[in-house]
Amino acid sequence: QSALTQPPSASGSPGQSVTISCTGTSSDVGGYNYVSWYQQHPGKAPKLMIYEVSKRPSGVPDRFSGSKSGNTASLTVSGLQAEDEADYYCSSYAGSNNFVFGTGTKVTVL
Amino acid sequence: QLQLQESGPGLVKPSETLSLTCTVSGGSISSSSYYWGWIRQPPGKGLEWIGSIYYSGSTYYNPSLKSRVTISVDTSKNQFSLKLSSVTAADTAVYYCARHDWVYSAFDIWGQGTMVTVSS
């Protein structure tokens, strides 16, 4: 299976919004509502931010939101804060008990 | 709260077998609805799912690694393990263990990760 496609980088000023895309196929992103998003700070383990396309685990700020249209999922971070600067990865169920991650996006807070 | 901790050699020789263990504390590995997974991340690169196991021993593997991967579970020790055979330099990575919420298809709790280098 191929990794889901994400833009290498995205940026925004504090207080602004940034949206990251995650493009797959009808066999993964487009076929299931099982897209999740992870935040990873340098040298740290990933942290689950969004699951099932748009649901937030307890403790994740509502500044983080997710959506999906067709074969592309998106993560939006509103009201950017300095601590949001990190790498973000999407993931999707890909059928037949298989899972695939995205290529990752580095978010920079200007 | 639930915590996961990886352990194992940090250096493995080419063609040998990489072996890692994940110890689960603060909760039972026999919880229903949860699988337990391994994910890796080569230096400077993205995440790759390796495979996941249920406490009963049911396993699912990444098709691209399936021929070299074995994941097992020891419920008496609250641990699960990864074996990756015939390693090459391409298997050099940080290896994470994580709780895999099968219902939501998400990895919701992660270990801190352990770096494994394949080199002679």
C-alpha cells in the first residue's frame, strides 16, 4: 500500500488558521470514516488529536478539527499557538485489517 | 493511567532478528476492544504501521512486512513483543508500541519509542 499524501509543510501566524490535507484513494480515506490525525513534537511520540475523521479525544483543544470530502481528509488548526508547531500525520484504515499513515506535514508558527 | 514502555537492543547486525518488547502498566493488556500495535519511524521520515495483536493472539500485519514480522503477546506479563527478521539498514528506525483502538481505528496511547540501529 502507498502512504497517504500530505503537503510537506504548512505555516501560519499566531491566531490564524492552518489546514492540512491528506489525500488517499477510495480504498482507504474515501472508503471508510476511520481517519485519524497525530501531532508529533521533535523527539517525542505521536499524540492522537482526531479520530473517526472529526472526533476529538478528551483533552484535545477544540481548536483542532477534522473533516473529509471524497478521498481527501483535512485537519484544521484554528487560533494557532506556538505550541502547535509540530509534525502532523494522518492515518486511515485501508481495508482487510490494514492501516496506512500519511507522509507528514511540518507546521510552522510564524 | 495506562503507560507503555518499549525495551530491547539498540543495535542489531544486518541479517539478524530485531526483537523488542512492550510492557503495559496501569491497565490490563487483556482489555476488550483494544489491540496492541507496533509502529516505526526511520530517522527524518514518516510513520509506518508494522502490525497489531489482540490479547487472544490474533494478529494483523502490514503486507509489506508480513513475511518478516512476528508479533506475540504474554498476558501473564502484560507484555507484547515484536520480532523482525533479516534486517537491513532500511529497518533502522524509532520503534513505537501503542494501544490500538480497533473500534475507532486509532492509536490512542503511545510508548516513548526506542531507537534501533541496524549496523555491523
